[in-house]
Amino acid sequence: MRKGTRSIETATDDGDVGPYTTTSTFLLPTDAYVTLRYVRDELKLLASLAEPRSDDDRDEIVVSTEALSDCFGRIAEQIGEVLRDARKMD
């Protein structure tokens, strides 16, 4: 593997992501890998904001639809960049 890349494997096209279903290997540049980790962390933050604090907790987090749209749009762009940067290994 070249310096500055990471090897990742993809699952089959039918969506099965079991450990024995990999069909292709891709090289991911380090910058794209860092972006992918950032996206993961941003999604974890959104998930933690959305989960209830307790059964009795009635507090609401008010997030505008514009803010959500911007957030998901940014995540989609970042994932698109990572996918463009991934290189299939022959």
C-alpha cells in the first residue's frame, strides 16, 4: 500500500455487509479518510443530540430546518468527495 492511503473493503451491491461479503478493495487517500472520520463524528453528534435524556425529559432541542438542511448537505458533500477520491485496486 502506498504512503498516504488506507485500504478499505466494500460490501456486495445487495447491501449485505457481513464479514464475508467483500467484493472489491479501494485505496482511500489520507485526506479522504480524515474527512470520513469527521463525517462519522458529526453524525454521532447529531445522534446524541436527538436521543432522549430520560423518560421524563420533555426538553426539546430546537433546530431550524435550514440548519438541518445545511448540516446534511455538508455531510452529503463530504461523503461525495470521499467517494470521488477512493481508487479501486485491480
